[in-house]
Amino acid sequence: MGKCRGLRTARKLRSHRRDQKWHDKQHKKTHLGTALKAYAFGVGVEAKQPNSVIRKCIRVQLIKNGKKITPRKVVICLNL
């Protein structure tokens, strides 16, 4: 079976194309909105030896070389 042809088939073609777009990975990623809901930069950083606390920090990725860094000072980390 092929696709519909002829007069009065515009709605069928349009709705079928709309349904098939959701099988495309890139279309689903851009239109679902889950990327906006997820906070990509919040990360938990564990403290050094005597402590066992997990501090909330922001991890930043540098544009020039792609390295991921976290701020060192606790004051910056806790003032989100």
C-alpha cells in the first residue's frame, strides 16, 4: 500500500506525516520539552576524607577546551 493520492486527501497526508515525525529521534528530542525540565548543571560533589557530606554545586563546561570544572569555594556552591 502506498500513500493516499488525489483530491481530499490533504488531512490524511498531514496527520500521517505528523504521527510519523515522532519516530524521528531529533524531532522527539526538540519537541518533547524534557530538555527544558532537566537541570543539566546541578551536581553533587562529595567532600574529602573526614567528612561524608554531599554538597550541591554547579559544574560548568568551558567553551574553549571543553573541560568541566566545579567552583572551589563553599560560599559559591551553597548560594544557588
